[in-house]
Amino acid sequence: MSQEKLGESLGLTFQQVQKYEKGTNRIGASRLFELARILGVSVQYFFDELSGAEQSASGNGHGFAEPAGDDHVIEFLNSREGIELNRAFVRIDDPRARRAVLELVRSLADTHEN
């Protein structure tokens, strides 16, 4: 897939895609999720090729991956609800609305923990 076609799928210019590829710009979690969806791979695909040096630098060999005990997060992200929630969330353009959604979900989660 060309950078231009990938950019169109992400709603970006190919220059912005180049900046992600070169590491000039960081890729946020929601953008990485969308990128994986477009390319037809799991998010883990982008982390599978870590070199031994990168693994030992992080101390656990998993980079920024969730600890092994948090498999429920991965399961959720791969579930129908997780995918739908992520797709809907990344379509929210207003940062304040995104923050409000996040706070709502946190407050609902806190209510069920008590």
C-alpha cells in the first residue's frame, strides 16, 4: 500500500504518514489501532519485531505492552464492543468531547468497582 493511499484511508496527507514512518511524529494509540485495522493486522504486529537491545532496554522484553496479567485488555480490544468503541472514539474530533467520554467511562468503571 502506498503512503498516499494509506494517508487517504487515515484522513492524512502522505507527508504526515512519512513523518510517522520516519519517527518525526509519534503515533497515538487510537491512530495505531486504526492503522492496524486498515492494514489488516493486529496492533501487536508492530511490536513483534523488537530487537534484543530494545527488549532489554525496557527491562521486561515487552516494550510498552500491557503486563501479562492484563490479558483482559487485549481481549476487550479484540472484541466486537472494543472494536466498535475504538472506531467510534477515533471519529470524535473535539478534544473536549473525547475527554468527556473518557471521564464518563472512568466514572462508570469506578461505580462498578465499589
